[in-house]
Amino acid sequence: MNKKETLEKVSELSQVTIADCKKVLDALEVVMQEELANRKGIRNIFDMLYKLIGVFKSK
């Protein structure tokens, strides 16, 4: 799934405009890049991703 397809799907499921979804996904990308840069080792990166998925599922 590319970025355009992701934006369209998120927009459809959330009933939020594609433009607003793009802003949110762009911000999330920056946050994830910063977090990944702060992590040392692949295990810590996977732990962070697992926790992030848990946050989304709990909402």
C-alpha cells in the first residue's frame, strides 16, 4: 500500500478529509522518525512499534 492508498483508506474509515489525513500522517511520520533515531538496536525499535500499535488499538 503506497502513501496515496493509505491516505484514501484512512480518510474513508475515519470520515476525515484526505488533506487532514495527510497532515496527521506526515506528523506521525516525523514522530516515528524521531523515536526510531533515539532507539538503540533493532529490538528496541520493534518494542516501540509494538507499543505504538497498542496505543492505536486502545483508542
